[in-house]
Amino acid sequence: MNLNKMKKIFWFLLVSFLLSCNTEDRNAVIVPKGDFQNGFFIVNQGENGNSGSLDYVSQNEYKVLSKVYDSINHTALGQKPHSVLTYGDHLYISVSGDNKLIKLNRNTLEQELVREDQSSGDLINPKYMAINNGKGFIGVGGNSTDGNSEILTLNLETLATEKTISVSNVPGKIFSFNGKIYVLLEGDAQNPGNKIAIINPNSGELEKELIIGFYPNHYTAYRDKIIISCNGLHTGTNNEAGSLWELNNDEVSKIYERPNASENLQDFSIDRDGTAYFLVNGQLYNSDFNGTITNEKTIGSTIYNSLFRINDRMVALKINSNLPGQADVYISSDLYESFATGIHPVDAGE
């Protein structure tokens, strides 16, 4: 056999092999991980001493399954669930009223682990949680006067506390960014918060706290920085307008302030097209954003309580006292879908 024939045979066999691989890939069966693999979740606190609940919302049809935690695990979620966090194949729900943290399979919602502390424990009134390098960080503390505002570092396999980090005020939302943990210290009515705490996750030490606007409520990534929205202070005296702050290299600077001191600014987010969405006194706005807010416009007339970016769509939540809440989904500033939630919706996440 001459060399040319050998080359032709080699190339024929190689192409045949590659084609067969592609055919197998196309025909491969994708096995779902569980009934809740796609979609997102809404946490409802409940009211009048009743248990809160977890809603599941399907990815495309926006079909709502209510009380999915209860139906899957045959037990009530608990008093005042506060937040939900997805990390890999797990879902974590903090339940403030019961001093409880629940670890679930993200795809099946089957409960894997529960930690519930008595009043003598340190998981008191758990709030928001973040994860860095396989370690959990969760804010706890009832109010600014009890002196127990802390961040707990958690072993995710056992949910046991490994270290306790004291902060100067009641912790709010918490996130991991550039290898560190950041905590928005929102405070409360007795002691309004206006700081962000920076924690070294490796040493478990508080590095410093930086002064920002009052009642910091949300964060969003923008290029290689973080933008933080703050409600401002509205007590009738010494009012401070809502504002935006930029976090860059562990330093902060104010980049925007509402024109009216009576206006708060909440839940600022940016979609993949660069359009900003936020709430001003509950009214939904969008705007251009290139380091500051320009060309803002109101969207609709509904007054909302919170706003979340889910799957690059904006989900606005409205609380109706003692009644089911309302979730509105916006795509490119247009109302795409609206549906009822459980009572007193407070958090949403994928």
C-alpha cells in the first residue's frame, strides 16, 4: 500500500470517528437533577404568627408552586424565614424567628441538614448568608441595642460555628467579592446603620468598617467594582437622600445622590444591556448608567417593597398585609408576567 492510500484511510477513519462522537453527543440523554433544577424561589415571611413559606417559580412559564418546602419535607418552614441562597447543588434558607438554618438539595428540595439554636446559642435571628471558598458567613443579631451583632463563620458540612466576628451594627446583606467578605451594616430604627464591614475570610478577622450612606440595602457588580444603594435617612430632621456608593479596592466613594432629601434609593441593579433598575420610595425606575444615573424614567405605578435581578429579568415584590403578595416580572422595562406569592414576600433567588 502506498503512502497516499494510507493517508486517505487515516483521514477517513478520523473523520468517521469525529462524526460518530458528535452523533452520540447529540443523542445523549440529559437526565434532570430534580423537579426544581430550573426556575427561582421566593421566600415569604408569613404574618400573625403563622409559618412562612417557600414558592418555586418555573423558568419560562412562571408557574408558581406554593409551600414547596412544606410539601416535599412534610413539615412547616418556620417562623419568619428571611433569605435564600443557592451554592452549587445546595440551597440555604435562614429562618429568623426560629433561629434556624436549613440546608436543602437545590434540585429536589429535600432537606439535608437543619441547625436550630435555643436562646443560649449563637445562631440568633439569622439573616443573610454568603459563601467563600467552601465556608459560610451569616449575619446574626436581634437589634442594635443588644450588642450581639455578629457574623458567624460556618462549616457547611455540619453548619456548626467555627468563629464569631463582632461588627458595629445590625448586619444586612452580605456578599463575597475579590476574595473577601463584605457586610452591609443596615442597623435599625434605634441606631441607623451607615457602614460596610470588610472581613478576611481566611483569618476570620474584621479588617475595617467604611462609612457609606444610611441604611445600605443592596449591592450589584459593575465592571470590576461593586455599586451599593442606600436608602438614606428620613426622620424629619437631618434628612439624608438616598445614594449610590462605589466600592473599589476596599475604599468607597459616593457617586450619586437623589435630588430630594425625602427620596430613598433601594435595590439598585444593572442588567446585561447596561440598563439600571431601582426603587425610589417604592416606585420602579430604570435609567442609563455609566458611573452615575442619567435619563431616568418611571415604570408603571405600582409601589413595591423589593426588587431582584433573576435570570437577567427584574422581579419586583409587593407585600399586601395579611394577603398573598404580588410578583411582577419585567423584561426590558416591560411588564412580562405577574403572579401571586405567599404572604409577605421578602427575598428571591435562583
